[in-house]
Amino acid sequence: MIINCCKLLIMKKLALHWQILIGMGLGVLAGLGWSYMGWVQFTLDWIKPFGTIFISLLKLIAVPLVLASLVSGVSNLSDISKLSRMGSRTLGIYVFTTVIAITLGLVIANVAQPGDSFSEEKKRQFQEQFQAKAAEKKESASKVQNQSPLQPLVDIVSDNIFNSLSDNRNMLKVIFFAVLFGVALLMVPPESAEPVQKFFAGINDVIIKMVEIIMAAAPYGVFALLASLIVEFAGDNPATALELFVALGYYSACVLFGLALMIFAIYPLILRIFVKFDYIQFFQAISPAQLMAFSTSSSAATLPVTMDRVEKELGVPEQITGFVLPIGATVNMDGTSLYQAVAALFIAQAYGMDLSLTAQLGIIATATLASIGSAAVPGAGLVMLVIVLEQAKIPVDGVTLIFAVDRILDMCRTVVNVTGDATVCTLIAASEGVLEYNKELENK
Ligand code: ASP
């Protein structure tokens, strides 16, 4: 059967999401096999680099893609006032879905009480084992905390666009520059504007083609990523790793249940009510982006795929995807914020604390800000969780308790982050009356 799957993969007869799923499945099997055989070093030396190369290829095109699609998108707008309306709607809906996600997380953790069953002995064992790793996260969090409250605003404006273009973490600066550039392009005489517009439109097409070329390697990339992830997690003793996982099984189940509700209930509901979109079709269209989010644990690395799918498969025009999706990848993290709510309550419960309603409302506020401030990279949510815990006066050392399963939960919450971005993007396109899907429906 494995050979048949490989043949299908090589012949590329299957839809992309099936190819990626097969790559992921084979990666998991290979990772488990190599881990049992003790081939840890082999995997890290000879397989992991291909996963790293694949992520780099995706990140490589993220900044140019955002710049080109935004400049050409904005400069094609017939009406600039559309931009500010779209901007405020986008931010408003992003905050709204984030608050829903956190509230859902809090309700689940209050009802299920996952931390109550966590024994003192397990607590001690986890604290000793993950002390050093938790210290690293605390240090990263304290750097963020020492900044001015207006720092996020300051961070949006670049003082040197060439410097900003050279670092993927500066996505908001690039967005700001591109919007300003696109608006200015609309204001200069057509003879000056036209060649520049054509240049960026051309770059945009070329980069979209690059996304397609890179995605042809996706099944192999995810194979390498998942195989090496499993080997890193399990080492040469998968049984111990499994024990850690089982100990945190109830907590993980709560997070996963909440994430599943977002994907299978909240987003479909939003799409049904406001867009009248068939969710199965939506799912099929963005599934490659969801699978990439799962494999890379990074909304930023997944961004080119999300933009490509939402534009081509859902029919959202580039001036909307170029604006809404990069902002979403940076500020909208529904999965991360839901996880932060469950994790904060789990830790509080494990430490025998009873959080008042006011403290929990405080968690909604800080987790919303924290998810906006989290970078779209693996593990960023855990750093910001430190800040949520401090704000709610929950022992920060508690992050040691959830470390063991954080990576796998990170993979799942990133899927929700990316799905949330795509949902809001579709919603915005529908509200602007430019969603191809709706136009087709009207014409039927
Ligand atoms: N990995 C997540 C993302 O990139 C952020 C996090 O939750 O750690 O969206």
C-alpha cells in the first residue's frame, strides 16, 4: 500500500491536499520507525534539513508576495475610502473572533476542570524536567513586557524599508509601507503610475507561480518535517514520550476540543450566516493551507499558500487577500488565544487556585492582546502565555506543566489561526460585494 501511495505521489495524480496528507502520514510512520530503531542522529542529519529547506522556501516568498500583492491591489482600488472601511472592519472582526475563541476556551476549562486531576507528584516531575526550557520562554516574555504600551503602534512604521524587507518579522511594517505606496500610486499622474503598477502586477504573478512550484515539493517537505519532529519529540525512547503525553491527555483533549469547535462550528456558522458559503467547499479550497499550518506550526510560513488558495480557489480578489491575510497572520490568532485561556486555567487549577470572574475577564483582555502580539512562528503562543499568567497572578512556573505537549498543540492551533484568517478574508470580500463565489450564485 505504501508503494502504491508513493507511486501516486510521484505521478501527481492526486489532489494536492491528498498528496500532502500522504506525505504527512508517511512522515509520521517513518519518524516512529526511526525513533524505535534509534536512528535519531541519522534523521536529524539527513532528513530534517529537507524540512528546514522547505520552510525557508515558503518564508522566502512571504515578504515579496505581500509587498507586490498589496501595492498592485491597492493601486487598483477605484475608491480609497474603501481601504479605511476595510481596515476597520478587518480589525474589528479579528478582535471579535479572538474574543469568541478565548471565551470558548474559558468555558471549556471551567466545565472540564482539567487541572484538578493533576497530581502533586506529576507537578514536581514536570517542573524539574522543563525548568530550563521555561526559563528561556520567561526571558523572551520579559523583553516584550518591558516595552511601552504603544510599542505595537511604533512597530508598524518602518524607518528604513530596505531593512524591514529583510526580516519576515516586520510584516506589519511592510504592510504599512505597501498601503502607503499603493495609495500614493493612485494619486500620481497615470503616465508615472502605469509602469510601476505593471511592474508590481508582474512581480505578483511571478511570485504566485513560485508558490505553485514550491508547493509541488510540499508532500516531501511535510514528510521530512513530521518525521524529524517525531524523532526529536520521542528521541530513542518513544515510550517515555508517550507517557508524558498521556499525563497531559485531559488538558490536551480540552484544547483540541475547543480548536475543533472553532473549525467545525464557529467558522462554519460565521460563513453560513454572513457569506452563505458552503463550508465543505471552503474546507476543500483551503485544506492545503491547513495542512501546511499543521506541518510547519507557523502562520507566517503558511501565508503564501493561504493567499494563493483564498485567491484562486475562493475567488477573493488580491486587494483583499493582500491586505487581510498578512494582517491576520500577524494579529489574528484564534487558536493561540483559545489555547492560552485553557492553559492559564489548567495551570491555575493545578496550583489549587480558584480564579474569580474578574480575573477571568482579565484573561480575555490580556489573551486578546497577547495573541495580537504573538509572532506567527512556532512556540510564540507559549511566550505570550507567560504574560497572560503574570497578569492573572498565576504562577509563571506553571508553563513547565504544559511544555511536553506544546509542540503538537501548536501545530493544531496554527491550523485554527490560518482557518480564522481565511474565514475573515472571505467575509470581508463578501461584505465588499467582490466574492466570486457569491457572484456565481447570483448568476445561477
Ligand atoms: N505557531 C502559531 C502561529 O504561527 C503561534 C503560536 O500559537 O505559537 O500561528
